[in-house]
Amino acid sequence: MKRIIDTENVNIIGAKIKEAREKSGMSQKQLSEKLELMAVYTCRGSISRIENGKRAVTDIEIDAISKILDVSLNYLFDRE
């Protein structure tokens, strides 16, 4: 089943995830590996698509990413 999306970006936090990841000095592959240790299976390619706004992010992924990158959910949603 296809989803109808009226915009190119399918998430609003990709750029903030990329910013936080780069500030931490972590590669996309390293982030993917750390997510896997938390039983959140998101490959490096998916991380790239999330950061570029081309892939939706699940609530479980958002929570795990914020913990790994040591940033608040408010930061990811640009509310700080």
C-alpha cells in the first residue's frame, strides 16, 4: 500500500540527527551499530535516508537515537 505524502521530506528531525551525530564525531555506521546494540535494527543506509528526510523515523528509533547521541527529544524537534 502506498502512502500519500504531500512533501519531499517525510520527517522533521533528520537534519538535527545529522547535526548531533556529526558533533559527537560518530559516523552513520557507528550510529547504526550502537542502535543494533539497543535492539533497534536500522542500517547505515537508513540512517542516511533519515538524515536526508527521505525516510520516516519510528518513535523507538527517535528515542534510541536521542539516548545514543546524548541529546534531548526537544533538541531533535528543535524546541531548545
